[in-house]
Amino acid sequence: MAPGANPPVCRIMDYGKFKFDAAQRAKESRRKAVHVGIKEMKNRPKIGGGDFETKTRQVAKFLEEGHKVKITIMFRGREVYHPELGKRILDRIAEQMEGIGKSESVPRLDGRNMVMVLAPDKRAKQSAASKNGTLDDPSQNGSAPAAARSDGQHEGEH
């Protein structure tokens, strides 16, 4: 333990217990680590309004959970000659995710697919949490509950 001391000092230990404790500490640190996965959402250029809203809500949920989201627009047949349709959809998604996530890569054509990656925006999340924290305190917004009177009557009842 203290090789610099005169005479050198050491402690007799159970090596098996030492290895077990080290493994437990490593396991605990892995459990506390944040696992950031990448989720993928696939769309088509001719996606309907309801489907678009559903998939966009799903993307928002993934971003709020802290995952990155890869959004893919799949082109079939002659659709590949109109990449502006796919770019318009990706821009709409990025616009709706403003405040929740930020675009990590610009939309790019990759063969028959157009791909964009969104990452969770930590700064926007922290500012939203700080705003919510001040609004949740009833003494801040003036809607504090009226104190009960000692005679059992409420305010306004005399």
C-alpha cells in the first residue's frame, strides 16, 4: 500500500474479494452510463398527412429520450428524379423538431434514399426544464392556495 514508507507497508488481502469488488464497481459504472442509440424513421415522398404527423411525433419521442434519429426518405421508380420532394419533407420535420433536436447532418441523397440525422438538443432541453421549474412553483405565479382560517371558515364566507 505504501511502498515509499520506511519500512515498506503492505496489507494482506483476499484477491478473490478484490477482483469481485472491482467487477461490481465496473458493472455499476456501466449501468449509470447514458446509452445513446440511433433510431431510424423511414418515410416516402408521397406520405399522407396523418402518417407524417404520427411519424413526426415518434421522432420527437425518440429525441426526448436522448436518442439520435436517422430519417430516411425512400424513393421508388421515377420519384428519384424529384429529390426536392424528399428535401421538403425533411425540412418540415427539422422545422417541427426545432427546440427538441437539431440537425446533425444536412439532407443528402444516398443512392435511392435521402438521409438526414437529428440529434437531441441538450441546451434547448435545459432551458425548457428551467422554464418549467419556475412555472411549477405556486408562489411564483400568484396561484398559491389560500390558507385555512382557524375558525374553520373559508375566505369570503363570513
